[in-house]
Amino acid sequence: MSGAASSQTNNLEAFWMPFTANRQFKQNPRMFVGAKDMHYTTSDGRQVLDATAGLWCCNAGHSRPKVVEAVQKQVAELDYAPAFQMGHPKAFELAARLAALMPKPLDHVFFTNSGSESVDTALKIALAYQRAIGQGTRTRLIGRERGYHGVGFGGISVGGIVSNRKTFGTMLTGVDHMRHTHDPARNAFSRGIPENGAEYAEDLIRIIQLHDPSTIAAVIVEPVAGSTGVLIPPKGYLERLRQICDDNGILLIFDEVITGFGRLGSPFATDFFGVTPDLVTTAKGITSGVIPMGAVFCASKIYEAFMTGPEHMIELFHGYTYSAHPIACAAALATLDTYEEEGLLTRASELAQYWEDGLHGLKDCPNVIDIRNLGLIGAIELTPIDGQPTKRAFSAFLKAYDDGLLIRTTGDIIALSPPLIISKTQIDEIFEKLRKVLNSID
Ligand code: PXG
């Protein structure tokens, strides 16, 4: 069935699609009807190689047997349990297993249903923690230009993507932003971690001097910024941020919604960079994208600071109806089993060099002005068409889809983040297809 025919039989109008060019899509729909391992199946029966793990989430690949079975079993056994003042065993088992994966002292886990909720949760815990330890004047939150922290009001406030902010009013007050670290003049075509730019961390000092440390609760950054086009932190940058936060009584939050669960070749970016924040936000890969779920990891000192006062009292006035949903917990436990059995949380480290070599092989393609990579993440930045920003990369996306390859684009940047089960042959296939795409678009 052609796209046009299916759009006539199924009315596509009612669904207001998220972060989508609705009118373009509805004229030429691109529909997935199945998925297995590294591939999607389209409504017209084609196989599409998934170079984006869905939306950076299907780290174990698609429709993996253990996860499918666990979800099927759980829905028949315990479909839902109240999340407040009641529990179910898998929630505790999952929290303990997750805590064991994280470096100490990040040993407590608060469950959410998405990355955006994880970010809101972490920001709220940071504010409440400062108040709990007698630092109630610390109410400011610091983010970074070009940061993406989801779409809640907290996340867009600390986030630094102009289009995600400009139409939504004044958002949270008391927020400031550090400079981003992207420096193509010095770092273009860096392989892995760029050499130049540790000094961008000193921008936090400027902000601290402007507002005074006694007003700042927390700093939130993505260790590797994903959505805004894969910005890899310069050598020494994250270490310096940690130092400045420590020196000034400020909590450091890593948003690991993308980097968590093996993307860089270690379970979390905090392991990869050897920098331990006070809070870590996660989602996506926690269930390999199968069921919505997020988790915020908290340092023990933070959890302990709330465990005071009368024991019958609620310590943190925060939570969601679906926090630690039984089906999400079952999916997450089976996902962790799959990651462990197949060594997926470290597999990207074995493939990283091969990935990097293949990706940088596209340097000579038309309009390529930068290539960046880390673990199993890659980005290819294109020169925008004069007066038509984003159009060139969007054409690449459409052409790649027609050629059986799913990529993501943001601005004029192509972002790649395949499932961690990818083979070397499939890595070759991605770059061969991309070469053809880049050579054939305007
Ligand atoms: N933090 C980070 C760092 C993210 O990347 C979120 C929070 C929000 O997660 P939820 O689950 O609320 O969407 C994200 C989400 C892309 C893309 O292609 C990235 C995300 C989502 C959709 C697309 O860059 N990141």
C-alpha cells in the first residue's frame, strides 16, 4: 500500500505528532509496523536498519525474547500496584540491581516514567536537599547552552535549546546557563574526546561570582550532549565542573538519559569519565525502550538527609502514579539480564574504534564540516543550505529512509546511536548507505 493510499484509508489528522513536521508527514507517512533485533519493518514491507536505537533507547535491539516474555508474564500476574504507601517485590529488586551497577555513593533510586520526569525529579530533590541541610537560600539551578533535558518546565528552563524555550513564556525563574563547549574552530573532526576547551568549565565560576554560591542549588549537564547534535566534553572539562561544584557546596547532576546503559562502552558516563555526580537522571535504555520508565540515582548523603523527623511522615512530597510500574520493572529486570548475558553494557568499547574509523571515513563527502564520535555515538555536521537551515539534513533523513536506513537529524547534524547489538557488517552498511545519501542530496 502506498503512503498516499494508507493516508486515505486511515485518517491521520487527529494525532498531533510530537516533535514532527505534521503536515509533511501526513502527506507522505512513514510507518513502522514491526521490529526485530537491528531492523524495523515498514508498512510497505521494507526492512530498515536502525542506526538510532529507536530514539536512543532500544540499546538491546528490538523485541528481544527475554524482555517480551517478562512483559507478557507480568501483565497477567500483577498488572498494577499502587505506587504510594504500597510496594511490590520487583521494584525493590530492580532498585538494588541498578544501584549495584552505579559507582558508590549513588546507591538510591527514585523511579519515574521518562527522561523529562527524571529531570524534574532530580531538580526538585536538589532543591529540597539544600533546604533539608539548612541551605534553603540555594534555590538557583544552572544549566548549559545547547543542553537538552526533556520538555517539562524544569527541563526546558535549565535546557539551552532556543526552539524548545522561546514560545513557552518565562519558565522557571532563578535559572542561569553556562556556555556550551562546542568549538569547531579548534576541535573539528576530533576523534573521541576533543583536546581543547577544558576552560569552558570556568564559565561556572563567572556565574557563581555573579549570583554568589549561597544562592545556587545545583548544576545540570549532559556528560555528552545528545539532542543538540552530539557535543563531546573537552578533555578535563567534567572533572573541573566537579571540582568547582565541590568547592562551592553545589550539587552536580549528570543527565544520562542518552549516555546511560552502555552507550559509551561502560554502564554509565560517570564510569567512562571517572567523574561522580551527586544525582544521575536516566530513562530510555533502562527498559531498552520497551516500556516507559526513568530512574534518578541519588548519592546516599542526599537520601539520608531526608530520613529525619517522625517515621510515619512522608519524607519527599513527590512521585508519580506509575513510579516503579510493575510491567516497567519486569521489562527493566529482563533488559538488565539481556545486557549482562550479552555483555552489552561494555560492548560499545569493543566496537568504538571500528565505529570511529568508519564514521570518519565520510570526511570527504560533500558538505561535511565536522564529524564527532564517542562510544557508539556519532554525528556528521553538514553546511546548511543558504537561507534554509535544517533542510539539507532533513533531505538526508528522507533519502536514508528510502534506502532502508533510519538516522536522526537535529538542525543540520546527522546523529547516529545504533543498538549495542550491532555487528561490524551492519556498521559498514550504515556508512556505505550514508555515503550514497550524502553524495545524492543537494
Ligand atoms: N534528557 C536527555 C539528555 C535526553 O536526551 C530527555 C532528557 C527527555 O527524555 P523523555 O523520555 O522525556 O523524552 C532526553 C530525551 C533525539 C532525541 O533524537 C533525544 C531525546 C528524545 C527524543 C529524540 O535527539 N532525548
